[in-house]
Amino acid sequence: MFRQNILGASRGLARAIPRRCRAQPSPITIIPRRFQSGGPFQPLRPPSPSELGAPKAAKEYKKGRRWGRRLVLLAAVGGLVYVVDGQLFSFGLLRSARTFSTGLIVALDYKMNFRPNPWVGGDIQDLHARSARRVFHLLQDNGGLYLKVGQAIAMQSAVLPPEFQKMFAQMFDDAPQDDWKDVEAVIREDFGKSVEEVFGVSFTGKEGYGVMERKAKASASVAQVHWAKLTDGREIAIKVQKREISKQRSMDLWSFKTVTWIYSKWFDIPYYKLVPFIIERLELEMDFENEAQNSETMRVLIQQEKKLKGRVYIPTVYPELTSKRVLTTEWIEGVRLWDKQTMTSRWLGGYGKGSPGAGEPLPPADMDALRREARTKAFNESLKPNRDSWKGPRGKGGLGVSTKEVMTTMVDLFSAQIYKWGVVHCDPHPGNIFIRRLPSGKAELVLIDHGLYVYLTDEFRHQYSVLWKALMTFDNKTIADVTEKWGIKSPDLFSTATLLRPYEGGEKIDAGMENMTPSERSYAIQQKMKQGVRDMLADEDKWPKELLFLGRNMRIVQGNNQYMGSPVNRLKMMGEWASSSLYQDPKLSWDHRLSNAFRHLIFKVVMTASDVAFYFYMARSWLGLGSNMEDAMEQRMREMASEYGVELQGDVFEG
């Protein structure tokens, strides 16, 4: 029934549709066959063995299999080397490979593109920028000793292109901290005991034990510092070398030596013989027992110097808690040199009182409260007492000391080290100097981090004092005599590098270039500068290696004085220390000492002219009519450096 209904409905629908709307049948198109069989139809069947013919060997891909095995073997060996490198050398091989590859890329880039019209990659500024990025990321990625090298470059980076200056200004940021398990491992390896046994502390607040913070108060490139309070009342700073440094040291220093040798040969600058002395200093800096000895030596010298006693303080070292990789000293409360505002703000700590620890022991801490804190708050990292009450209820007070007093003490200290004692702290950057206020209201300078020292021979110290005095009086004959003994053939350039200001007593760098085009003049100056460096290092055997670190010391002190607003005449003060050391030296005969004393009086009279210039610049700065003396010298150095094709930037030290 249903089918009949459907058929009836379809016939009715067909009658309702007009004829013209009905679909017409399309004609059938016959497609001819493209392939014609050659016979009658045969069903599909498999071929017989006779039809297949003789059997053939399967094709082998021997090269592919051979390369596959090589890749698998290479991956296995690479993975094994990576694991061994990580476990035994803290990725020293990987760091060295990264160093050589980056060094090669930078060297090739400069060889190809350091010219008036670079072949590829934009102009000279682009070349400096990408090279700075490469070197900066290399030092940051490798860390450890590479950061130490980067900081050394950063302190000298004022003579580098601006692109390098901007990059290396970030080198003084805090380095990452090691995990506590690594700190524990270093202490156990050096002392053969646990942290609790060595220092007598408890991390769970046990009665009769001291307390210690597991989170470092500061972290640098090769070490970090932890605070602890011992049961005998001493508050101590525990400086622990990062565990990976001992594994990385030999390979890192080898990479440094190799890259330096390649660069000295490739760019034809004879400075490779300086490398062993630099490496020796770096290795001594990583020996904390050597640092403890340097610290004690400096403490004794300061106590014996009437001009510095009571103005400079060296923290006490505790040798029974010190090893090759662990240094324990008294804890210092003070204001870092870079915090100029806190240093100079009004004193709110009360009349006749000093800042914590200055001239008297630190205020005692409540050990019961500290133990209770350690028990109730596991892994609490803020146990050290807060001693900022001298800043007032609103925290806006300061030490109330003058920048002139601070810088006078600093210049006196480092001048005595160079010209009188011959024992020189070579890392006096602002992070290594604390300022405290004595109960008398005077400033006290605290010097820490005594790892990087140079010890001068009496002969060299005497020659350097004579040289500095000659530089101040434009005594070109004496300058030439001293530099000749040191194998230096470019006394003018060396004098400028020593004074850290343009030496006006010599020949100008652009003499004889008046008729050159700007591009020709720039190229000629660059060549002359390169030759000047060669002349300065002409006789590497005679060249005093100590000059490297003396220059570093003086440049940092100059930067500190400039940051403080140049409150003291640094050049005059250092010149007077150099001159006075020549007649105060007990190893000289009496007739020489009397002769030098008379010359010292004449020298002081001559230096009065320097004071006149200093106060002129200071008055001009106060009146807002110009810059102070250090800034004026820096500007003059910039102008002179620009003649060499180098752009100086004074704000490098503000970091």
C-alpha cells in the first residue's frame, strides 16, 4: 500500500511539472580506449619462476648504514663526554668550546670589518655592538672566573668603545647564589666536618648552639657570604667559595692563556708574557688563606702608620675557621661607598655615639630570641638583627660625614700602599669599602676583600715614586730615564695612562697630520696608537708586570673621587706621598734622604699651583659655572681619546 502511494505521488508530480522544465536526457559520450589488449581475455595470474628470470641480490645502502652507525657512535660519545664534563669539570670543556668559538667569531669579524668601509654588517659601531654582545653573553653564560675577568674589563672599560661600556656596566650585578647543599659540601671537604660542627651552630635552635643564615647576604663571581652568630657572642661573616670554581679553574685559565696567545699573534700586540703574572694573581685571589694573610699584613701596616691609625679599619680574621675555600672574619655593619646619600645625611643616632661596630663592639643580640626564631620558623633567612635605629624613626638619617673626609682617607690609604709600603690592594671598588661613623663624629673607612694584592720590590717602588714626582713637574728627562729602564719606548702615552689625564709635556698625537682627510687622519691615528701600545710593551722582560694592577687601583680610586664630586685634589695628594716617600725611606743613606727632603719642600711649593687650579675648579662648580677638577680632566681625556678614535664615557663608574 505504501509503495503504491509513493508511485502515485510521483506520477502526479511529473504531470504537474511543465514539459519545458523537465530534464532532457543528455547524449552518451563514448570514450575511446587508450590501451588495446593484444589477444583474448586472460585472467590475472602470478608469474612463473621461468618468467622472472635469474634471482638478483638485494640492493644494499652501505654508505647510509655506515653514516648511521657513525652518527649513533658520535651521539653516544658526545653524551658520555657531556656527562663526564658535567660531573668532573663542571662543564669546563663546554665552557672552553664556547670560549674558542666566540673568540674566533669576534676575531674574524674584526679582521674583516674593522676598516673605514666594512665589508658586511653595517658600520664600525655595529661591529662594536655585536662584538660586545657576544663577549658579554660568553662571560655571563660561563660565569665563575669569567665573571671575574669581565669585572676586570669593566673597570678598564672607559677606554673601550661605548657599546662595550654599556654592556660591561652590568658586570657588577650580584651573581647567582649556590645551593645550600654545595655550601655544606665545600665546608665538609675543607674541614672534614659538618657546618654545625665547624661553627657550633644549629639550624633548629638547639640550646647551647649558635645560629646561621643559609641564604647568602651577598654573592659575587667566585664566592658568597653568610651571616652567623656564635655562642661566644661573635658575629661573623663566612665567605665560601663556590663549589664549581675548583673544578673549572685549571681549564678556564688554560682557555684564557690560549685565547690571549692567539690574539697577541693575530693582532701583533706583544702582551702574552703578561698573562702568567695575571694568572698567578687570579690563583692567589682564589686562595682564601692567602687573603687572610694579606688582610693581617695590611692591618699591621695601618696600625703602624700614624696618619691612618684610627681612620682605617681592617676586619679581624679568624684563622681557626679559615681554609683554602672558606674565610671567616668579623661581621661589619656599615654604609657602602656608593650610598652617598646615606653617608652624608644628617646624623640622628645621638651625640657622642657612633654607628654600630665603629670604635666599639656590635650591640649584643638576644640569642634566646634567635634560637626561638630558628625553632618556630624553619629555614628562616632573616635572623640577623636590624641595627638601623641610628637612621631615625623615619629611616632618613645618615652618618653625617663629609665626602672630603672620606676621600682624603681613601687617597691617603692607597698612596701609602703604593709609595711607602709597596703592598697594594688592587680591587678598591665601592663594594669593597664600608664607611662608619666613630663616636667622635669622624668617618672610618673599612676595607674588605683582600684577595687581589701585588707586592712591590723596593727598587720598583722607588722608581715609581720618582716617576710620579717627575710627571707632576713635567720632568721629561727623568720620565724618559725611568721608562727606558722599564723597556718602554713611548713615554708620552705611558705618562697619560699613568696620570689618568692628558700629559701635556709631550708630543701631540696628531702631529704632522694637518693636511690629511678625516678618514686618512683617523686611520693614521689608529695605526699610531697601535704602534704606541707596541712601544709601551716593547721589552716584555723589562716591563714591570705590577703596572697592570697599579693602573687598575688608580683608575678605581679616580672613579670613586669623581663619583663623590671630586672633593679632594687627588693628583697633588698622591704626588706628595710619592715625594715624601723618597726621603722617609729608611733604606736610603742619610745624605740621600736629606737631599730628597729639601727637594720635597720645593715640590710642595710647586704643587701650590695645583691647589690654586683645584680650588678654581671647585668654586666654578659650586657657582654652577662649570665642572670640578676630576670632571674637567675626564673631559680633557675624552677629547684626547677621541683623537685616537676612542670615545670615553665617564658614567661607567656610576654603577
